[in-house]
Amino acid sequence: MGPLDFAPTALWVRFEKNIHELFKLNAAIFDPAGERVTKSLNWANPLCPAVKSTKKGQVLICGAAHQRVATEAVKNRAPVISACDAGMLKIVTPIYSGPSLVGVASGCGSLSERGEIDCELVSMLTELPQEEIIRLSRQVPLMSSEAVGAAVAFMMGQTAAMVHGSSV
């Protein structure tokens, strides 16, 4: 059972777009196997697509963070707020229908109030010039703790509504 068993792709795309527009996050829905449900991309900043344009960045920064945070969210059946190795926020909320895991909703790509981009590490892992990483990191939006809480509440509320038959 996955997200598409509860709502069509178009509604999940709209959900992702709403997260991006409201909270300036890269949003994605994943099925229980960890596969993205949609192909839509809504970048929160120009650093994320640069990181994902490299195989190492995609695997070692984005993929590793998602796997770690999603595993914790599913295990605890609760939202997890963390950071990727680059230093940007990673928010994952599990989606359940009763006891069954449906998938996870994910938002990332902003910087917490106390966060900091590790430009040296990002450059080393992606093999992109550190000067470029520094330049791109200046465009990563900041997200207050209140906005993070609001994003989690929105993600949890909307996914629950979609799984239980309401629209977003």
C-alpha cells in the first residue's frame, strides 16, 4: 500500500507544491520502499540542485540524509526534524493508515535559525568549487522554529486528510 492508493498523483503534486510555496522547502512524497511518488521538483534554493547534479552529492548528502531521517520517523511513527550533512533542514513526517505505513512526506533545503552550511564538506563531497558552494549557500532561505513547527503540522494534517479521503 502506498500514497497512490489513497490519492492520485495530481493531488500529491499539489501537496508538494503547497509545501514549497508555504514553507520554501524542497518537498517530496515517498512510498514505503523509498521511491518518489511524483517527478515534480520545487527547489528551495540554488544550492540543492547543484548538490543533486553530482552523483556523490545525490547519494552522500541527499540520499543518506533522507534514508537516516525517514528510517527514524517510520520507526518512531513521529515527525523528525534534522539536518543533512550540508547543514540544511530535513523534515520527515510518516504517513500511516491505521497500522500500515503508506509512505513519508519530506521537506528540506532551508536553514534553521542556528544552522550553518558546511561549504567545505559540500565542496569535498560534490567536487564542486568551494567558491561556488559559498555563493550558492548565501541564497538558502532561513526558517524559524515557528515555521518549522507549522510545516510539520501542515504536512501531518494534509497527509492524514488525504489518506482519510479529504482533499488538499
